[in-house]
Amino acid sequence: MNAINEPLPQPRRRPGVWAAIAEDVDCIFDRDPAARTRFEVYTTYPGVHAVILYRLAHPLWHRGWRWLPRFISYLARIWTSIDIHPGATIGQRFFIDHGAGVVIGETAEVGDDVTLYHGVTLGGTSWHKGKRHPTLGNGCVVGAGAKILGPVELGEHVKVGANSVVIGDVPANSTVVGIPAKIVRSRRSQSLTPHGIDLDHHLIPDPVAGAIACLLERIRHLEQEVGIHGCLLHGTTPEDECESCEAVKVCEVPNPRPGYPKV
């Protein structure tokens, strides 16, 4: 069959509202070990309540309605402390864990299998109409308190550390931490969910502690080069330590708990 007669690829059909809500609930059992029954999830999870009301308001928004979907999102915010604009585009199997304080703006775009923790903001940085909120790829995990601001794009399977502030694009399969957020290396979790989501977003290095450790090591080498040994942190006698500060307590990083990465 030549190129002219080849069938065109069919666009992937999204599930209906109730099917999407069912998938939102089912995915929770893969990401929250505290979830026991669907009845418990439907009745006690504020993140589920907020997403259900969003799923009902979003089609109305796209049909040209304005006040009613905004009022539905307003009720959701009063009920759950989660503010999702009905104009936002959110994919399948979306999970907001705990949920209090989550804000998702009008032009935000969220892919499939995304997980947000409490206090996350997908916010805008402009008063002008048009695209002004973030785009998150499939499988992203955003830690508690993180802020992703402006029309930035996060690739697939990006992890955002807690309380980070993201103001620039992030390539796929990256981990970002800090204010402003910077890309750091992260080891891949060995316990992915069935949809390939890495929930071990706490297993990330500390770039500030790493930089300080590099500086301390450099200082040690320089002191050895010039023959100064009085302030070495690993002196062999008490006289080798600095008398003006408790350098060992301040500068020496204790061994991390099992399961946490070393700097």
C-alpha cells in the first residue's frame, strides 16, 4: 500500500467523565498504601472530591459555560481547600495526595499519571490572557509545597522536590530541587508503580550540601599544600581543631539513615 492509500492514524479517544473518575480512583491504590477500599476513597479523600468536581466542570467550560463551572470549582475549593480552574487540562489517572493548598491555574496542562502533593501551585506569572501556566508531562511527581510558575514545560517523568520553585523548562526524566529549581542527579527507584511512576521523590541529593562538601575538601587540599594543619577537620590531636568554632559539628555531615542517598 502506498503512502497515499495508507490510513491516517486515529486520535486517541479519551474516556468519558465517569470512566475518567473511575480511573482516578483506581490509580490511588497504586500510589497510596493507606487506601483500603473504594468506599473509603470516595468518601474521605479530598483530592478525589476536588478531581471529581473538576471532571464535571471541565466539559461545561469547553461548551462555553462560564459561571456554573466556576461556581463548581468554588464549591470544591470551600470543601477541599483545592483550587482547580475548570479551564485547566488534566489527563487520566490524576492523583492529589492530601491535597490542602493545591492550586491549578486556567491554562495549566497536566499529562497522564501525574501525582501532586499538598501545597503545590501550578501558577501563572502574567496578567495577559493566553498560555500563562505550566505544562506537565506524563508521570510527573511534584513534592509538597513546590511552585511551578509560568508557561514552563516539564517533560515526562520529571520529579520536583518539596518546596522547590520551578521557573524554567525541565527535560524529561530529570529531578529538580531548590529555589530556583536546578537539575540534580537522581537514582531511579526500583519500585515503580504499574504505570511507571517513581514515587521515591525523597531519594534526591542535596546540591547545597554537595557544594559545601566539595569546598571543604578543596580547602583541606590547599591547607596541606601550604603546610597549614591547625584547622583540619580530621586532625589527630585536639590542638589540630579550630578553637573559634565547632567545625566538626557544623561541617561534618552525619551518615544518612538507611535508604537515603549520601551526598
